[in-house]
Amino acid sequence: MDFQSADHGVSITGMNQYIDDINTVVLTEVAAALRDTGAVEDAVRAGWHGNAPEQFIANLNKAKEQMVETLKQLQNTFETELNGIKSSILDMDANLVDEE
Amino acid sequence: MGAIGQWVKNQASRAWDSVQNIGDKFSTAIGKVQGYVGTAFEVAKNGSTFVGLQYSSIGTIRSAIRNYVTGVQKVLADLNTKASNKNALKGEVASAADAYVKAVSDVAQAYVSALLAYSDRMYEYGEEYKKADTNLASTVSEEASALSSSAETYQEKYNQQ
């Protein structure tokens, strides 16, 4: 039997890949998108000059870094949930049938 | 001193009085003008050689912020398609996990939308600039009026010869 023909179960390799894929999106791609404020900064500096726009940009950058960190926490929670699912299924497999 | 000399001296005194009189009124008017008392800044706080806002840029900046937020949200939305659990889980739990991923994606997109507050802040800053511009212009105009109202021109009494 292979995993694809199962009606219930968990693939350890598949789950690890699944978590990696989610990490890639949330931790890497979203973080990169959040940090890509170049277009905003260019727009600000094109029409606004002085200390105020630089402080505005600094505030936005501070907010985005805070978001990156918060999304990491969300990702950790997510990963914990998926690992919990994996553990639950593996636990059932380990304890369903007692040795007689 | 002869009579003519004394007369000349008297006229000079009257002229000096006129100069003093107009000068005093002028000084009084200047004293009444408040003058703008701003901060102690003589250069921009960050060293910029000029400060200012182009009002027409406010819309552009807000659009840039909206596009930025939409871009991040799109990446989060892709979470549902880029991360597939078909090789990880089987059974109802797989569907539940999909729903969980969607919930994570949705809550993250909602969280990121908070950055749109910076678009609103930009609008508010623009309004502050416009208000300050109007108020400052009004203050300066009042001071100009105060000065103008004090202007007194000396008119020659005798036909020019």
C-alpha cells in the first residue's frame, strides 16, 4: 500500500514538506513582501521633503518589522498545530493495538 | 545766534519732531505686531535643505501604500494554493487542516490590512499641512494689516519749489 491510497493517515515526510512549504510562504515570501517598501518610500520622497517624511517612513518600517515578527509567531502556532495533528495520528498508530 | 539762524534752528526742530512723531508711531505699530514665534529650529530637524509637501502627491502615496498592502495580502492568499497537504494527510483531518490554513491566511491578511492606517495618516498629515498653511497665512496677513494701518506719510505743507 502507498500513502496516496490511504483514507486516513499522516506521512511524516509529506507533513515535514507541508510545514516547509508553509514556512516558505509565511516566513520567507510574506516577510519579503512586507519588507519591500521601496515603492512606498519612493512615492513619499517624490512629493514630501524634510524630517516628517523620513519619520513617516521610519514608522512604517517599524510597523512592518513588527508584523514580520508577529507572523513568525503565527507560523509557530500553525506549525505546532500541524505537528500536533501528526503526533495525534502517530500516537494512535502506536497505541491502538496492544501487544498480546 | 541771529533771528534767521534761530528760525532755521526752529524749523529743523519741527522737522525732527515730525520724523520722531512718525517714527514713534511706526515703532509702536511694530511693537504691536506679534511676529511668528515658532520653534527654535533654524534648519530642518534632519538636516534637509528644504521642507515641504506637494499636495498632489498625497493621493500617489496613499495608492502606493494600498498597493503594498494588497501585494502582501496576495502572497498570504497564495498560502492556500502553494501549501498542499495532499502528500501529508489523509481523511477528514486533511480537509480540516486546509480550513485551518485558510483561517491562518485570512487572519494574517486582516492583520496586514492594519498597515492601511498609514494611508489614512498620510491624508491626516496633508490636512494638517493645509490647515497650518491657512493659519500661518492668516497670522502673517493680520500682521501685515497692522503694519500697513500704521503707515503715515508725511505730506509737504508747502508747494514744491
